[in-house]
Amino acid sequence: MRRIFDDELTQMNAQFTKMGFKVNEAILKAVKAFINHDKALATEVKENDKDINAMEVELELFCFQLIALQQPVSADLRSIITVMKASSDLERMGDHAVSIARSVIRVKEEHSKRIPEVEVQIGEMAEVVKQMVEQSIDAYVRGDVELAKTIATKDSIVDEYFVQINRFCLKEMASDPAVVFGGADYILVAGYLERIGDYVTNICERILYLQTGKIEELN
């Protein structure tokens, strides 16, 4: 019975990892679509979100079945609870990727004036977020507490990008009415990326809980 349970936990972890990579792909495509004004790619992100939602529901159901049928205790139970909560974080990150994609479609339709300097900053911000997402999945798979703590510190970099983009856009919007619509969307997109960074930090905190049994805020 223990071997069967271990196989099921391995399957659970594999599904979670697959979902993490799917969400990271959605974030990357959404930001690429925004920077390149690619409405087709943005539409693809929106359409693929149903797959992420389905993966979250399937994973949650699988976790409930493990709890009901196997009645796990101690570390096994922490592992299942961690995946349930972390998969919810991933699903919300996917929702923010969709929100970025919607901004692409909205800006495209409004033909708003762009601000190249801000698009560069958003690209850099997205790269930091991308690394955080990828590394958090790696930290979960390896049970690496120190890596999880390191990843969480990067959230302050994401926060700083958000502040800088916000200030720059407000300044440009005040001086040039033609960038008001576009500037507002830059602020929204930066905000979505900032929230994704927060969810990654949540996952890092859940990794700590999984490995140590302690609940600790990392940022």
C-alpha cells in the first residue's frame, strides 16, 4: 500500500510541475503579446487559460481523493495540502496572464500611443518574474528551502519595477494626453506582474511549510 501511495504522490507532484510550466508559458506569451502588440498571441493566451483552470480542478480533486482514501498523516498530509494551495496560486497567476492578454486586445483596438521606454522596463520586469516562477517550481521539486528563500527576495525587485513604471507613466500621461490610454494599461500590466511575484512568494512560503512544518512570511 505504501508503494502505491508513493506512486500517487509522485503523480501529484508531476501534475503540479506540469501546471507550473503551463502557467509560466502563459505569462511569457502574454507579456510577449503585449510588447509586440500581437493580438493573435494574446487571444491564444485567453483561449488556453481553460486548460490551466482544468488542471487546477483536476489536481484539487486528486488531492481530495488522496486525503479521503489514503488518510495521510504528518509529512504526506503537508505535501498534499501544499500542492492544493500552491496550485490555487498558479491558477491565479494564469488569470493575471489573461488580464495582460486582454490589455493587448484593448490597446490594439484603441490604437493608443505607446511608450517604448516603459515597454523595455515591462520586458525586464517580466524576465525577473519568469525566473521566479521557474525557480519556484524547481525549488518545490527539490524541496530546496534555501532556494525558496532566495526566490522570495527577488519580489522586492519586481515591486521596485512596479513603482518605477507607475511613476514614469503618470508623468508621461500628465504631459501627453495621447498616451493616457496606453499609460493606464502599462500600469495595469505592471500591476499584474507584481501580483504574480506575490503569488510566487506564496509558493515559496508553502515550500518552507512543506519542508519544516513552519508557517513563515518571506517578504
